[in-house]
Amino acid sequence: MNSQMATSVKRLFHEIIQEEPLVLVDFYTDWCEPCKMLKPILEQLHEQEGDQVRILKVDVDKNRKAAEAYQIRGVPTLILFKDGKIAWTQSGVVPLATLRQVIGRFK
């Protein structure tokens, strides 16, 4: 990735977190089995919550600076941003019901 492209990706990520009321970020890697288990849960969450929460996926192998900035020590790690600020974070596979409950608290 060239530096111009990296800058635009970083800016876009930052803008989304700042501009959207609720953003759930999934820090993952392609080789991580628990990350693969979380993928269908996040797809169901998107189907059920629709526009209530924006879901972003960040591959920590390709976006090391983002992983460092948010002190990601293991994958998967989920961070929920509310109005640009970290509202909740959890590492590991999180059940759909738990994610819906957490999001409901911050709507």
C-alpha cells in the first residue's frame, strides 16, 4: 500500500468513527480461527441492527498502526465507538445476544 493510499484509509477510518453515532470495529486477521467464528455473528448483527450501528473490519496484519493506536494485543478484539469515543471493548468471540445487548445500551 502506498503512503497516499494509507493516508486516505486512515482518514476514512478516523472520519467514520467521528461521524457515525455508533461504530463497532472488529480487529482481526485472516489466519485467526476465532476471527472466522466471529464473522457470521457480525453478519447477523448487521442484518438485525441495520443502520443502528456501523460495522468496520480492520485486518491488524495490514493495518499495524491502527492496531498499535488502539493497543490491540489479541484478535479478535471488538471496540464500540460512540460519538468518536471508545464506549466498550472486548477480546475473543462475543455471542450475538451479548453484542445486541451492548449496542442497545449505547443507542
